[in-house]
Amino acid sequence: MATALRHPTAVSADADLTLRPLDLGAARVTGGFWRDRQTANHDTSIPDGLRRLHESGALENFRVAATGRGPARGPIFADSDVYKWLEAAAWEYARQPDERLLAEQLEITRTVGGAQQPDGYLDTVVQLRRGKRYGDPAHDHELYCAGHLFQAAVAQHRATGRTDLLDIAGKLADHLVREFGPEGRPYVEGHPVVEMGLVELYRETGVRDYLDLAARFVEERGRGLLHEQDPQLDLTYFSDRVPVRETTSPEGHAVRAVYFAAGAADVAAETADRPLVDALARQFEAMASTKQYVTGGLGARWEGEAFGDPYELPSDRAYAETCAAIGAAQWAWRMLLSTGEARYADQIERLLLDAVLPGVSLRGDEFFYVNTLHLRADASPDTERSAANGRRPWFDVACCPPNVMRTVASVGAYAATASADGLQLHQYVTGDFAGGGLSVHVETGYPFVGTVDIGVLDAQDGATLGIRIPAWAQGATVDGRAVGSGEYASVDRRLQAGDRVQLRLPMPVRLTTGDDRVDAVRGAVAMERGPLVYALEQIDQADDVVLDDLRMPAEPEFAEVPGPGLVEGDVGLRFTAIQVGRAGRPDRRVTATAVPYFEWANRGVGPMRVWVPRV
């Protein structure tokens, strides 16, 4: 069987980009930290996810829809969970061919195809429960499900060379063009993602109508079309209040907003629309500087799963949905390709390590939907999503688990790019990467160790190596030469096979001071080391230490100690803190231990905090 070795975000040949993704087979994680995460994803998350899709009824909906007999089960967007699982399975098959996994993909693909209507329409819950197509664009998620189908179909084709799911997706996309294309009616879907899906489908098939329809959806949002359905709708929630070119900061439902921005970035790349790229860059900067948690988490409000106002970032009520972090990483990746600016690669690093990875247990069998930054003692688990419950095996609204699965399976795609000048390394991952006339092998103990060894396997004359130096990495060196942070260091000597390049990133503990415009963290600090945010977890403290009473001294001294041992080579931080006395007792000095935030709640759930008030 021929294999279409194309990158998860492969672009068209004439896309207007500064950097280009590597081919799928040219970016491979071969060991280290992320290989362990991918192994857990392969061995546990993906098989468990398939079982949960059977149990939830999401897969059965397709079989029922094929006959038209029986009720639908699950939420209106249940189809999308199946599609995200199919995408995860495809990328995992590309990473590590597994005939069982391929057979499962193809069986589910046949089941999906059986539910498709003769004119190409496909949405099982609407078919079974609503009856009327496109009758409630704000809430029915028909195009949201379609977008995830398109992404899954492209993934399956790129990973396996098969067109089974791609044929289904093409029929549905052709139907959407007839309904909403140049001769169709204006339409805004309540939940974006179809924009990304249509552009990916255009890239895979070359059908220009798909790109044109994505561009139309991008331009129509923000003009109040949803009010024609219901004047009482909150347009902010749906990112339908302000046109994309006039938006100054993402607002409303966080996942919707970042998915839409990522889709707009895809359209901008494929249509050479630099003013749109500039508008998206301004929005990203506003989000990162005023609406993003120190962990990278996005979404301050439980109500509406939404962004709050600028600097509205409560720690204990942080929503920070796992899906929002994934969508933001997708947006940052597209901005990195368009601009070549290191700040977007910095964002991807923070999002993956400190906002996405906490959303799945290290065993790969349980998930957080909401990623709080502070869990108080005796916190009440008032909803299924509350962190006080610990991670859950699945959710009634199950968007996050399969989203994590597809992200972890394809994480190597974010590590490197190519340009006419050479190869660029953005994320420090043990693996093999080839493009731009260079082929390299990377070895590293990152994110716990700051040494990255790069061996040149093959090199064409004149090819250069660009290495991202994180903004936090003051004092970094490349082969002993001091390099600036927040930019790319260029290794432009004549490279040849057998050459070695070493990046050294100092990793002292950094105390990040809370912005005094954020009420919840005014006068507090967060601990960071390298790319990782740290947290105090009750299980690591003495029995008489009360986390909510701890204070950070003016000049703390940190000792690096072995971490909990949940991840190979993990590093903990030990320091002397002040515990405030209560009920007439004096303040006292206590020993406190912090662990990487992504590791918290893997040994049971209990009190935890990221921000620590200063004395």
C-alpha cells in the first residue's frame, strides 16, 4: 500500500508562508519525554477511547442513522468525538504502523459512510433527533462535526494513502458548497472548526471551492448573522460580534474563538492575505498578554466556557479547558509558519507542556476537562468537570479526551520546519528531523535537562540550522557561543554529516510575579524552571503544612530534588516557606516541595496551588 507521507498541517505549494512543515515521515519522535507520552497514548488512551465511544453511543448513532430506526444518544455534536478519535488513530498509525489500529479505523469509516445521505449530508444526531437540516446554526454543530470529519479524512489519507474517509468527506464538502457557496445562502455556524477542515481538504484534494467556502465563512462571521435566527443570542459567545479584521482580542467561548482564529490563519496563508495575518497577530498578542494564565491555559469563566475581560484570571475558578489550549497551539503553529517569529514557538511549548499535558493522566487513562490553578482544601466537586473529582475516564461532553489523543499522536509535527535556507528546530524533542537540505538527530532530556545535542546526519551545501532560544533562556549558548533569547540562533557554518551542535539552556528557578491588574495573583509569585510551571501539591508536604497558609519569603533558596518519579528524570523544587499562624499561633518556617504542574493529581487529588503569596 502506498503511503502519503504528508505532514499533519501540510500546505499547498504556493501558500504564502515563511516556514513550511516537514513531510510526515521526516519528523519522528524516537525517544525521551514525548515518546513516553506517545506510548501511553498508543497503549492506553486510544484503545480506551474506542471503548468509550462504543459505550457512549456515539458510534452506535451512525449505525442507527443508516437505518433511520432508533434514537440518537449523546450530545448534539457526538459525531465529532468519533472523528477526533479517527484522526488520532490515523496519526498514531503513521507514527507506529499497527494493523489492528488500521482495521479499526477502516471498520469505523465504513460505519460512518453507511449513515451518509445520498446528497452527501451527514450528521447523525440531527438526522435522528432534529429532522431539519441547518435549522439551528447557533447550537446544532453540523459544520463543527463536518470540520472534524474533514480533518480526520485528511489525516487518514496522509497516514495510510487510503481514500475511504476522504471520499465521504468530499461528498459532504460538495454538499456544503452547494448549500453555502457562491450561489448559496449566508451562514454562520455556532461553533467554528469547519474553516480549518475545509482548508485542509482543499490542500489534500486541490478543490478550490473548499478554500473559497472557508474564506466565505471567515468573512461572514462577526456580522451578526446569528441574530437573524434569534435576536436574543449573545454574539460575543459565538465570536460573531466583530468581524475578524476588526477584532482586537479573542472573546467569548474560548475554544470557539481560537479554532476560528486558526481557521482564519489557514485561509490567510492560502490566499496570501497578509493584512489578515497582521490582524490575527494583534489578536494573539492581546490574548497572550491579558487573557492567558501563566500555564498557558485559556478561559477564565465557567459561565460560557469563556474568556473574561483583560486581566480577569481567577486561579481557583480558572476554566482553562484542555480543548482551548489545543486550539491555541494550532493557532500558534499557523502563526509561526506565516511569520517565522519565535514567540509563537514559545507559546506552543508552554501550551503543550503546561496547558495540554495536564489534561491527561500520565498513564493515559483519565482526563481533566478544566485545568484549575488552585484547589483548596475540602473543595466541593460540584460538577463532573470540577478538578476536585480528579481526572475522569470520560465525560458526558467528551470533546477533550479524543482531542488530547490526536494532539499527542501528532506532537512531533510541531518540532521542526523547513525553509529555502535550511531546517529550524522549534521544540526540543528526541527524534529525527529532515528538511531544507538538512537531516538531524536530536537527543535531549528536555524539559528537565537544558542540554540539547544535535547530530547532523546529512547536509546539502549552504543549508543552515536555526535553533529556537526561548525567551526565558537567559545565558543560553550554542557550541559555547552566547546567543540571545527570544529568537533563533543560526548555525550557518558549513555543516556536513557527522557534525555535532550543542545547545545549552540554563534552567535556574524563576519567580514570575503576578501582574497587579490580576486581582487573584496580586502580590504572589509562580515558580518556573525551564519551560515548566511548578505547583505545590499537598501530597508532597508534611501533614501539618497548610498550602493556603504558605507564603514565599523575600529571597527564597531553591534546591533541585528528585521529582515524584512519575516521569523519567523529573525534577522537584524544595525551599523554605513561611506558614502563617492562625488562631493566635505564630508564623513558622516550613519546608515546601513543588512539582511540575502537569504531574499534579496523578497520585490522588488534593489541595494544590500554582501562585504563592509573598510574605
